[in-house]
Amino acid sequence: MAKKIVMRTGEALVESEPAYCCAEPEVVIGELDGPVGYAIANLIGDQVKGHTRVWAILNSDVQVRPATLMVSKVTVASAKYTNILMGTVQAGIAHGVLDAVRNKDIPKSKVNDIGIIVSVWLDPSVLEAEKVEHETLFNVNREATAKAIGKAMRNEPTIDWLLKNQNKVQHYFHQLGVDGQL
């Protein structure tokens, strides 16, 4: 029997061009009968205008396992944004979850016992694109989701790595502010 997964967290960044084609999911993973399961039930049952919570699906009527709930970091205010988020990005996340199972980051024996919350960011500048790069958006969200899940399940970065590299890693927006570019 696989060890109980109370709660794990992870994040990842995968960038691409054009600039709106990047993904930076933040994930919370844990048992459905624990804090993550309770959070999922509360989120799905307490919908908020502009921040609709939806399941990661391959297509309508095909939800992935482990049960994965998408939560938008951006207030959704247009049909175009909604269609991209709850189409291309949603499919990429669903495939990323299955990739994490295939890669054995998530034990196959646990897929019906755990849940995942994915906090999703889709750059609002996608609305300005004349032709949206759907395949690129799909691929970066797929890769970033699998990467974030893997990092969460491996507890990465480790505390030893963080302590060793604390002064070497610069937060991008902090550095922009220091350099006077923000």
C-alpha cells in the first residue's frame, strides 16, 4: 500500500514564444479524505464569478484521475479568454496530470485516493493575439503541470538546496525593481 499523501505543494515555470505562451501552475496534492479533499469540495461548491473552478478533462465527459481542479489566478472577464482557458489550457493540464502518473511521480495505486488543485495563470495578453498559438499553449501547460506535480511529489526544491542557493537565486520582478526597470 502506498504511503498516505497528506499535502504536497509544487510550482513550475515553462516559457515559450509568443510571450503569452508560458505556464506557471501552482499545485496542491493530497488525500481526498484530508485537507486537500475538503478544499476541493469547498472550491467546487463555492463558485465565484470570474474565478470559475473546473475539473481537468480530456474532453467533456472524460475527467482525469487523480481528480484535478483548476482555479484561475486571473479574473476571467471575456468569452475568448474563457474559451482558451477552459479549452486549450484545461486540456494541457489534464494531459500533464496523466503524464505525471505515467512518469510514476504519482503512484498509479493512489489515483482514486488523492486530488490535485492547480492554480492556473493564463497571460491576459493572449486576448491581443490575432492568431492564438493553441498548440504551444497546450504543450507548455502540459509540461509545466507534469513538472509542478513531480516537484511536489519529490519535495523539490529540498531545504538543503534552498539554503545553499538562497543568495544565488534572484526573484525576477524584484531584480527588475532594483534595476529600475519596473
